[in-house]
Amino acid sequence: MQRVADIVFWLSIALWVALVVAGGLAAAAIFPKARELDLTLAGYEAFLAAHPEEGRMLVAGFFAERVFVLSQTPRLVLAGIVAAALLLQLKFAPTSPLRKTRLAALAIAGAALLFGSLWAIHDFRALDARYRDLASTPAKIEEAIAFKPTLDAAHERASRTMTVEVVALLGLIGLSAFAAGGARPRA
């Protein structure tokens, strides 16, 4: 059972990290390329003509957002699996080094995920919908531009939350690897 818990833990945490990082990689690839392309989006022609740079970023956001939306539910599921697997690992190895520290790292990652899912990302998506609504209405284009700093602040909060999640997960991986290496009998 210890082996099963170990395998499930390592596979699940690797997938969780991959899903969090995938969104960042998608954004890092999409947004710079969007600046170079002549992008269009039905319903936003007036906004793109009035503010080409902001328009390109809006179009790029449609693509990048999809990665974040698709990864949200699997990340929540994987967080539960990682937590269960870690608790099983610790049950079978009650003298495991760094026990409390590993649990704390998992708690931080889980809290960041929940905070992001329930508030930061939800808030950003609601503000983004408002921004897109304003940008798609020719008479409200300048209002959309004035609203953009509010959207950018919400994006920054969501990004910081995901950064905390990734750093805590990497910490958990490092601590778990150290604990596994230190917990094995030496020949």
C-alpha cells in the first residue's frame, strides 16, 4: 500500500504542477506572438481599429483563457488526490522526516488553489467579461480602455495566486524527495 501511495502521490503532483505551469506557458507563448499578428475577432472590429495593441491582447486573451479554464477542475481533483496520497504516505511512515513541513506546503498549495478558484480567478473572469462587453460596444471603447487597469489588477492577483500554488508545490516536491531519500535505509 505504501508503494501505491507513493506512485499516486508522485504522478498526481507532477500532473498538478504541469497543469498550473501549462497556463503560464500558454500565455507566455500566445501574448508575444499576438503582438506580431494582424488579429481580428468578430464583434470587436471597432475596438481593434481604435486600439490595435489592446485589441491584439484581447484576442490573445481568448486563447490563453481556454487553457486556464480547462485546467481548473483537473487541478482541484488532483489536489484532493495528492492530499489523500500524502496522508497515506505519512500513515505508513509515521516517522517520516519533514512530516509537518510537507503538510504545510500542501496546505499552502491547496489554499492558493482554492483562493484562486473561488475568488481570484472568478473575480478576474467576471471583470474580463465586463471588459469584453465594453470593448465589443463601439460607443463604450474608451470606457473599456479606462476599465483596463482594474482588469489588469485582477489579473495580477490571479497570477500571484497561481505563483504561490506553483512555489508551494515545488517546495512539496523537494521536501518529499528529500524525505524519501532520508527515510530509506542505507546499505
